Amino acid sequence: MRPSSRSAALACAALSVAALVAPAPAALADPAPQPPAARYLNLHQCVWNGPFLPNSFDLMTTVVPSGDGRFKAGTNVSGSPDPAPVCGSGDGTYELNVYRAAEGYDLAAGRYLNLHQCVYYSDFDQSHLTTTVSTTDFKFTAGTHVSDTRDTAPRCSDGAGTADLLPLLSSATPLDLTAGRYLNLHQCMYWFDGRRDHFTTVAASGDGRFKAGTNISDTPDTKPSCGPGDGRYQLIPLLSGVKALPIR
């Protein structure tokens, strides 16, 4: 049976009133911001010492894998900080040294990764030592950290009389974490046969002959970019390397 036009009008009016007084659906709460999956840069500093020779004692630092897997370093990005360094086994002649360390940097803590490179030299041992982290022997710490402020000068320990800091080769490199998807960490290894001495750079410094091309980019680097050396200290491609770390 068809309802009268008056009944139909009353029914429509009732529905309209009900719609006006019905509670509105609850607004969806904005989801809490989630930290990036790769929240921590775990910078592994692996240091090896060579044999005691009559006139020298050689130290060698790596922070990324290189062509020689025996001297690899386990630098990575992760959701948590690493508790200890992961290093290669050495080659039987060079063995792990006490200056190895790992430090986790919270990439959500600021805009810049301030990468500090501290290079020391011992006249007694005729050997260089490069450090990048603060969790190592207090005599050779480096001030790498994440901040909203760009560092302009390296923060390095003074060597405590056992070795001298080399300002020309030490540096602080502020890397803008918003500039790209990858932290391309470059490792450049040099060797001087006259002193049987290695030394490593991971960033640019005052002496461009030993610069390393660490950068942040949307493109992953596949080959290390290194200075040519100074004629005495020469680049060793086998022990140099680059690792593209996804940070976004």
C-alpha cells in the first residue's frame, strides 16, 4: 500500500532531524610519527697493528669493507646501536688493536652528521693513527656526533704525549642528513714504503692530496673517491673502499 504524500513528508522530516542530532563519527587521530628504520648509524672503527720492526710499528684503520675482506669493518645503519665493533680477522701479520671501537649515532637527533677525522703521528713508531669515534682510548678520541649545528673544527684528543695530532690531516665534515637517501662513506688508505706506514682518511681535510669523498646523495656511490697522495704516501686501492648506507 502506498503511503500518503503527507505521511511521506513527515517521514522525510523525521529523518532530517535525526541526521542533524546524530553524533558525528570520531575523527581519526593522526598516527604517531615513527622513527626511521635506519635510525642509528653504527660507525665501526677497526684498527690493526703490524709487526714490531726495528724502526717502526704500523697501525692501520678501516671503517668500511674494502677489496681485502680480511680487514673489513662492519659499519651499518640499523634500528638500534651496535654494542661492539665487527672487524675482519686480519691477515696473520696484522692483528686487531685495542683502538677498535663502535659507536651508534641517532640520525633523528639533528640535521647534521658531523664526521670528525683525527689523524695522529708518532715519531717514535713512525706511524699514523686515524680515529673517528669517541669510544676508544682517551688519548685518541674523535668527536663525531649528530646535531642541528654544523661543526667547523675537529674535536680530537691530544695524544697525551704518545703521538702528535696533525691538524692539516684532521677535520670536521658536516653532512646534511636531509640532502639525500644515502650516506656514501669513503675510505682512502695510503702507504709509504720508506717507513712501512699506512694511514687512512674518511673525509676531506686541509691537505687535498689525501681527501676522501664521503658525501650524502640520492645516488649510491660504488667506487671510492680519493686524493692521489703526495708522491711518498701512495693510494692502495685494495684497502680503500666505499659503502652506501641508506639513511632515509
